[in-house]
Amino acid sequence: MDLFGTAGIRGDVGDAVTPSLALSVGRVVGQQAATAGVDVVVGRDGRTTGPGLAAAVEAGVLSAGAAVERIGRVPTPALAFASRGCRGVMLTASHNPPTDNGIKLFDDGSEYTDTQEADVSARVAESEDLAAWDRWGDTAEADVLPAYREAVADYAAEYGAPIEDLTVVVDCGNGMAGVATPDVLRALGAHVVTLNGNVDGHFPGRPSKPTPETLADLRAFVADGDADVGLAHDGDADRIVVVDADGDVVHEDTVLAVLAERYVRGSDDDDPVVVTTPNASARIDERVRAAGGRVERVRLGALHEGIARVRGEGGEVVFAAEPWKHIHPAFGGWIDGVVSAAVLARLVAETGLDDLRESVTERPYRKVSVACPDGAKAAAMESLESSLPAAFPDAAVDTDYGLRLELDGGSWLLVRPSGTEPYVRLYAESDDVDALVERARGVIEEAVAAASE
């Protein structure tokens, strides 16, 4: 039984993320923590099902012989911050609708690895093995938010410029950013206007997933006012979206490139590395190379594994990110949208958002889905490993995580099978993206047709 997706366990509370599952996961985490001699920190986002699921997790942890530290409603990054030196369980479905919830697990400030998640999945199905009655754990309560907010503000103050003259609009989406990002930015001196700042598990202001469509109010507010920048988060504040003064959403890869370049330029290491994913733009590689660093890619949802791999080879990771989600290794090993908001505000104060974006070449981007039966995906991808490079003989080819081709002039394309739907996905970026897509799509459709026979 595989419980985990690319970002923990997530699903409808009626039939997927149930109290019984939370109890079982809590028991396994409690056993692991008891063996390691550490406590388990338990936090939750603002969803209405959070208290019940948190209680179930706590019961499992305590019955396994580990102690629980309750930290209540917090952003996921704050739970990760609190899990340093121990284990952590966060009840959140991130940007999913309010009917869902989820479970994210942390070990010493980092998300569980695939191996750790597989161990939890296997042991959840086992019969209960409770601690002796006199070995059950105890509970305590803690308020981690003041320390977390102070740490973020102190970290961000090392970048960019003071933000006393900056006006920032923050759309918290009725999520957990409401107890973090506005406070951090005000502590740094910014004038902050908050939209949807009250925590409400029904997400009445807008859907929890921040997209150009769901952020219509934020975009209009920024465009009609005198704000320097708009920022938006998802339900647990690990994602961030940036809106410019005209009310336009800044492309997520441009935000990634800006941060990556700044971290590389500020590094004293001889070989600074930025870890990202195959679907991330070549504009990131361009800016990182210009700053004297290099890019390493890892599959979606596995940034922490990429960081560990580079470090294991003796490298220094200065930044790790996939679209919308950023890890700031000098601060912590977790995805943290609050830190991104604070650092970006300081960078905007230093030069202005337009100047930050000026060095980043933004080419047209397209994502296309090619229908492919699940049973034909493996054969189609195997065929494409030879046929697609043959169609683009001058391209540099990478087959580690799908099939990625780097072409001249910053153009690139990525082909990978969908893990949830009967499609092969094509991602492409180029000054002439339509022509690139049509050329690649023809090759993909031929491979799918042959594999489906």
C-alpha cells in the first residue's frame, strides 16, 4: 500500500484521509520517534477537519510511547521549523479544496524521504503494537510562531535593502499565511495591506490554490493602487505567487530565476548549485550560469533528495526550487513561502521588481497533453528516447526524469508520462514555441500510436 504522493498524504476526509488512517500514521511515527528518543511536534492548518485528525495523530503517537508537542494552527514551514531535532506531523491539504486534508511528515526539519514514507506505508497496514501502559507518551503545548517569524525576519534582513518605503499587498487566501507573512513584513518595516487574512477552513475569500484566475481580486487591487508588489500564498503558506504593479502574475520560473541568481552571486562557494526540476525553464540555467553556478535537476516532489545527492558529492546547494515552491537551505531544509516573501520584498526594495526581471529572458511557454493509454506509456517513452533526439539531432539530451532536450537559444522541451491520467505531457519553451510543439508532438503521437497497437 502506497499512501504518499509527491507532497505527503492527501485526499478527501470522507474516504481517504480519515481519523483511522491518521491514528495509524501517528502510531508509526510515534514508534519511530520513541526508538530515536525524540518527541513529535504536531501542527495543523485552518481546515475544519484539522482538530479531529490532529487528535487522532496524537493518540497514535502517545500510544506508541512518544511525547507530543502541540503547536496548533501554523503554516507548514513553521511546523518544519519546529521539527528540527525531532519528528513532525502537519495536518494540511495545502492548496486542495476544503473537503480535503492531508498528512505531511518531517524529520529534523526535512520532509520524509521516499524510503521513510515507504516504511510508514508498510507499517500502517500492520497490527497495532502499543507501548506498555506505563510507557505511553505525554503532551505539552508550545507557541512556535514568535520564534519562527523572528527567525524569518532576521534571515531576510541579510538580503536586498530595507523596506520601510515598500508597500506590499499580501493575499493570504484565508490560509495560514495570515499568521506569518504580514507580521514578518511589518517587522521588516514594510507597509502591508492584507487580503483574506483571517484563517477560515472554508476558504470564503477565494480557492486555496493561487492561480491567475483565483487571484483576480489581488491583481485588481494592486493594479488600481500604488503597491510595489503583490504576494499570494496557498492554504499552508509553502507556495508563493508574485504579482507586479500592473496586476500581472510574474511567471513562476522568472521568480525562481531571480532568487537562484541572487543566491549564487552571494555564495562564497567555488561551485554553488541550484537544484530544480525537469519542468523548470532554461531561463534558470541561463541566470545561474551567468552568476557562476550550475543547475542540477531532480524529479518533481524530490527537492530534498536532490539536495542530499549534491551534498553527498561534496557540493553546496544554495537554493532549491520547483515552480511556486522554494527551499532556502541556509535557513532550513523545507519549502517555505514565508521566507520567499520576505527575501523577495527586500530584493524589490533594492532595485524594483522590473529591474529584477530585466535580466531574465522570458520566452513563450506551452504545456500540451497527448492522449496515451496507461499500458502504452512505458513503450512510448522507450521509443521516444531514440526517436525524439533523432528529430532534434543538435539537442543535449537528459533522460533522468522524463526526456528533456536542450536546444540552442535557450529553447527546451520535456516529455514525461502523467502519473495520474492517460496522457503523455509535453512542456516546451522557445521563441517559436508553436513550431517546436508541433514538431515534437508529431513524434510523440507516432510513438504513442505504435505503442498502442
